[in-house]
Amino acid sequence: MVATSVRRRVAGARVVVVDGDSARTRRDRLAGEEPMELRVAAPGRPAVPVAVTMRTPGDDFDLAAGFLFTEGLIDAGDVTRVSYCEDPGIEQRYNVVTVRTRIPVEVPERSFAVTAACGICGKTSLDLVAARYRPVAPGPRVRPEVLRALPERLRAAQVVFGSTGGLHAAGLFTPEGELVTAREDVGRHNAVDKVVGAALLRGELPLHPRLLMVSGRIGFEIVQKAALAGVPVLCAVSAPSGLAVEAADRLGLTVVGFLRGERFNVYTHPERIAL
């Protein structure tokens, strides 16, 4: 597998900093953002485009596998190989990722048009989503002090955020609060897909014994991705949406929001929190 250059995750810029009545010019670092075309190829068949997403370069193979899984196009054991475009004549070869599968994949007639803030890609019916997913397994009981430590531990793992301030993150933790996987991206959904994809490629799905911590808020689509991956506890430093809470309640997922300092809110299935 080809490693993605870390330099592409960060872009340079010259900015004017205004502070009161003074202004000065300095160099700044911004989060990188580039399009990635995702393709899928079954044995003996040519690669078929599935989606184009804006993302922060890095962990592209995790993102590709995670997206296909959380959108229900593949199962955990379907991936045989992930690679960048192998045609040296393609200028954007490192922005094209192909996932090869052991069985044919049914690609929708209209491929996903994805942005860094992708919604639920047309799946607007909660009833349809609930019918598609199995309820999450019981999972572990988690101590409050473990939850309180998650935001800082995720923040400490955000290498690119530390230099740009412009990325979201998702982190997978043990019930004892140990970091397993952390991923960054300009999109919250991409960060979650990268974490799920990394677990898929390691053969670790479903994620019944894990906690998922995300930066920002929890929307419906974050809940559906976590539920499909089997995550029992989903945490965030900000608020969940109403539809996210309704979905989490029906799918058996514990949602913890406003996880800041000593306080947090448990919105669904509080039985997993050892209060």
C-alpha cells in the first residue's frame, strides 16, 4: 500500500492578522482538502466509480473501505485489496482509490455525490434505516470518569489539528478509555468512516467492545454509521440532533453529548453508563 504524503494534509497561506488597531502579515497553516474518487472492482470486472468526496488526504484506504461499509455496499469480509490508481498517466492518481472485493458489489445507478459534510445520501426515512440495521449489542458498562477523559485524549491525538485548527476527529476507545484508533478529516463523517474503515481492514468489526468519540455534534448520519459498525456508546463534545437521538434510541445506541469537563448528558440507553 502506498503511503499518503503528510504534507498534503496541510496547506500554507499568507494571512493578515488584525488585533485591535494593529495588523500584521504572517504565514499560516490550513487543513488540506482535495477530492477523492472512490471506485469498486469485483473479480474479473473493471473498476466502477461509486462516489467523489472532499476529504483531507491521509488514511484514504480507511476512508474508502469505511464509506462502502457504512453505506451498506459491502460487508466486513468483502475487501481483498485497496490501492491508489495504478495508471501512471493519471495526474490525480493519489486522489483515486479502488477497493477490490471478493464478490460483485451492487452500485446504485446514480452514484453518491458526497461532500465533506455528507448527509444521509438520500436515506431520509428513519423507518427504512431502522429496518436495515440490527439493534446494537449490549456492550460494556462505562464509568463516568472514563467518559470525561475522552475529549482530551482525542484532542491529544489530533496531530494535524494542532497545526491548523481546521479538522474534525473521531476516535475509537476501549471501555477503559485507551485510544485504539484516531483519524482526522475536514469532514466529521469522513473521520468516522476512516475509523470504521481502519477497523474493517484489521478484521475487527463489529465494534461491540468499543466507544466512539467525535468532535463537533452528533447528527443522524453519524448515529447510523456507528450503529452499522456495532458501536454501543457514541460520545461528542457538542449536542446531538433530535433525529439522531430518536434513531439511537430505536437502534439501541447510547448517546452522550456535551461531554465537557465534569458534566455530560446521556440522551439514550443510560444503562451502559455506570452511574
